[in-house]
Amino acid sequence: MASIAINRQGLKELSHFNVNSQFCQQYGTQAFNFSGEITPQYQQICASFSEVIDDMMADMQALKKEIPVFGTK
């Protein structure tokens, strides 16, 4: 019986995605539930949020490549 080896890279990518997801959960309400004057702090939150989303998209692509099922035809 063949065994499935631990995919350390996949686990690393998943961990990175989880950290970014936690950031989104923490700051998402500040970015999307804002009403008032646009301050430098708000602009920084939105800029950081945008960067994290880009990073998460890259994480998802990397994660998908680590799933063996997606590599088969």
C-alpha cells in the first residue's frame, strides 16, 4: 500500500494564507464599514488590505499547484 508523503511546501503555503486571512478578518470591517473623513490611517489600512488580498491570490495559486489532484489529467 502506497502512502502519501507530507507536503511541507503545501503546509507552508496554507499557513501563509491563514495569516493573511486573519489579517482580513481583523481589518476588513475597518476597510469596508467606514463612514467619515478619509484619513491617512484609513488610506494605509486600505492599501495594506489590497496588498494582502493580492498576496492571498498568489497563495491560492501556489496552494492549488501543491494539490496532486490538480496535476493529473
